Amino acid sequence: MSLLQETCGAITGRNQEIEQHIIDSWNAASSVEQYGRLVNVVAQYGSATNQETLTIPKPCMIIASADHGVADMGVSAYPKETTVGMTQNYLIPKGAGANSLAQMEVIDMGIDADMSWVPGLRSHKLGMGTKNFVKEPAMTREQAVEGIETGIRLVKEKIDEGFNVFLVGEMGISNTTASALMTAKFAGLTAEEATGRGTNISDKRLKLKQRIVHDVLVKYQDIPKDDAIGILAAVGGFEFTCIVGVILGAAANHGMVIIDGFNTSACALVAKTLVPASMDYVMASHLSAEKAAKSSLQNLGLEAYVDLGLCLGEASGGSVQMGMLDL
């Protein structure tokens, strides 16, 4: 049995008795309505991590980076080299907003450059960026599974170190094009419904991006929506494979995942298709400014807690939600 199969088989729903116990405890102190959805935040954390007597969460932020072949089509306002710059920024000057929010693990899943000079960067390159899915599948099914199992191993390592909440983020120029395609496939959206501005691209570039999403949806229309690995391999990103693995690994080991925005929601759609019960261990954070963000969360059965108009990625919205849970 593969690690992916073993992990999927180990996932069961979160502990409903603990969840009700936590809600009852808040009720005993005062009217639960006074605290609104904050009660749901606490109750999900306790039940997902199997804690009747709650401890302060121990969060670990996991940011996966990779490049995308479709970037060659001009769908982003930034060049691929930005992936290199942002990834090293997490680990050398530590100048990203995410650096101040949790212990961070950054993993190179397929940046199209030599990153061996970056201290502290984990490396599990599946390739030097994905293939251009306009012309051929982004990756093989074997690469997709390998990437998922990389995420499973990483989150298991961190759980063994005592971490119990995982904030997931991603870095990869053009990755919202991949997310639009994945969301369209899983949620049954059109290219126009699924495709937003990503890095605040121009109207002209948005039309190009929407046309590419439309054409690629037609190209891979024979892949059924329940073939999660097939969709991920055809139009996904190497960094997405790792995040799918983090979600599944956390669910199998009673850890909780706080997803960020549109990209990590697309990863959650893969995990949900593989194991619906994995969503018991996933908490939404903010409502991304991306066009199909709300549709994606609805398909996951989740609801955003805050709407800040963020379009940043890097687990920024998840960090806001983590602060709320900590409080």
C-alpha cells in the first residue's frame, strides 16, 4: 500500500463529542451567541486535534514554491524570476509579512532555478517547473502522487515535533491560472466564472488568461471531476501537490489546516475529492479577492471568517485567522 493510500484510509471525521463539549462549556459560561462564530473556531480546533481540555495552538506555516510552464504565455504581470526572489526573501532577509506570524518551513517543489544557495530551504524538486498545460499535461500522475506524499511526510514530521495547526501558503508565478482551471473542473464553473486578475493584471491580460483557461478546459474535458489526481496532474502545480499532502497528512494525524486564499482552496478541492472527511480538519480563513473564491469555499462546504480584500497569498489570510484562534 502506498503512503497516499495509507493516509487516505486513516482519515475519519473529527470528534463530534469533543466539539459539543466545547460548545456546552462556552454555553455554561455565558450565552454562546455573544461570541458568535468564534465558538465555531475554538470547537473545530479542539475536535480536530482531539483535545477536550484545550491547549494553546502550536502553529507551523508551510509555504511551497514552484514555477509554472503556463507563465510563458504571459498570464501574469510578473516574470518567473519573481518566484526565486520571493522564496529567498522568506529565508534570507526574512522580509515577508508571513515571517512574523509562525514558525515557517519553505519547500522548493519545482522552482525553475538552482536554489541550493538559499539557507534553510527544503528541496524536493519534482522538476524545473511544470510543463505548459496549454500544450501537454503539467506533470505526470506519478509526480503528482510523489508531491502529495512529500507533503504528508513533512506534516507528519512537524506533528511529531508537537505542532498541531498548519498554515499553508504558496509561491509560484501564474499559479492562479492553475487554480482557476482546478476550481472550474471541480466546481463546474466556466472559464470566465473561474478566472480572476491574480496579480492585478490588466484587462487585456485578463482576457488572454480567460481564453487560455477556456481552451485548456476544452483540452482536458474528458477528465472526470472525481479524478482528483488526474486533474491535479493535468493542470495543477508542483507546489499544489505538497499542500494537498499537508491537508491529507494533517487530517490523518489529527492536526488542523488553515487554508489561505484561492490557491490553497483549489488544493483543498483535490483533498476533498480524494477523502471528503478531510474537510473536517480544514478551517477557512479570509475571502480572497479572486473572482471564484466564494464558489470554491462553497464547494468545500466552508465559509470565510473575514473579508479583507487580500490577494497576497503566502498564508497571509491564514495568519489572520491563526491570530483569531490564538486570541
